[in-house]
Amino acid sequence: MTPRAITIRLAEPRDAQPIALMSRDFIEAGLGWKYDAARVMRAIRDRETLAIVACDAKSSPASRGAINGFAILEFGDERAHLVLLAVRPSHRRTGIGQRMLEWMTESARIAGIASIHLELRAGNDEARKFYRAMGFYETVLVPGYYRGGEGRKEGALRMLRVLRVPGPLPAAWRPPRMPEDPKAR
Ligand SMILES: CC(C)(COP(=O)(O)OP(=O)(O)OC[C@H]1O[C@@H](n2cnc3c(N)ncnc32)[C@H](O)[C@@H]1OP(=O)(O)O)[C@@H](O)C(=O)NCCC(=O)NCCS
């Protein structure tokens, strides 16, 4: 599968269930299921949260391809928190994670965000390598951050990517302009 066969778009309410199932199976396995469909639906509807999906590109605009990846980013004033990001195992190492993260990073940059933060399970070496390759670095290890059933605990590794110097935006700062659509003239 080439990255070109994938479309990235904003998540819609109908995507809540498939996203929640991917979170349960590929991110939260063994920790209990916190991001169920209701919680994902709240994220999709929240104006301060960006939720996207990576789908199989279909020839007909009306048809919707299968969801093979998703990401959720919460915006604060200056910091954004990457809450969840996953790619279906069959589609990994084809650049989908990178494309979704670039989508999120560009949105954060345009919104004036100074840094993107995230946590991952301390033993998740694949994701750690992925985020390192994407310009994130490790800040702190938080023992016992994740709590599953039967008293199970697991440490979290916090990572960070700096987008600009923190503090107020310079007065001259303006959001980047979108390229003009020649058809709109
Ligand atoms: C982490 C994850 C999202 C990466 O998605 P992906 O689509 O496979 O990543 P990409 O193909 O875009 O990889 C981009 C680069 O990241 C690095 N990378 C990604 N996965 C890697 C791995 N398993 N080992 C080493 N480097 C890796 C590589 O440099 C890769 O470039 P390359 O393939 O040209 O070498 C995916 O493995 C996943 O869904 N894991 C389970 C869920 C999870 O742990 N999410 C993070 C915590 S919320």
C-alpha cells in the first residue's frame, strides 16, 4: 500500500465507534478502555479538539473508505496535547502516522501553539522511535501513570515537540494564508 492510497480528513460522528475500537485494541490494550465511543464522540464535537482519520481513498466522493488510522489533538492556549494516535497494524510503516502527525502539527502551528505534548506507555518502543523520528524528545518518566484493572500500573514517558519560542506571539504575527483557489475568483 502506498501513502497515496490514503486520504486524511476530519473525523465525523459516525467515526466514533471505529476510532474507539482502534484505541481499545492498539493503544489501551491491557489498561482498561477509557476512550469508548461516547468519549471519542465528545472529542469529535469539542471545538478545542481536532480529531482526524486516515481512510482508504475511494474513487467515488460519496463513498467512505475503511479507517486505518486516527489521531486526536487537544488545543490549549499555548500547548497542545496529542491524546491518541494509532495506525492499523496492517498499514504501519507506510507513512500514515507521519502524515497524520504532520496534519496535526501544521494545524497547531497555524493556531499559534508553542509546543505539542504527549504521553506513551514506557515500554512502547515502536511509538517512542516514531515520535523521535518526528522531532519529539523525551522529557520525563512518570511511574504508575497508567492504571488498568486488578491494580495494574504502568509508567508513562512524556515527550514534547517545540514549534516556537513560548510566550506571547509577536504583534506582527498573522496566521499563514491559505493558497488562493483560482475557481473562487
Ligand atoms: C507509532 C505508530 C502510530 C507509527 O505509525 P506508522 O504509520 O507505522 O509510522 P510511519 O510509517 O509514518 O513511520 C514514520 C517513521 O517513524 C519511524 N518509525 C515508525 N515506526 C517505527 C518502528 N516500529 N520502529 C522504528 N522506527 C519506526 C521510522 O523512522 C519511520 O520512517 P521509515 O518507515 O521511513 O523508516 C504505529 O506504530 C502505531 O499505531 N502503534 C500503536 C499505537 C501507539 O502506540 N500509538 C502511540 C501512543 S498514543
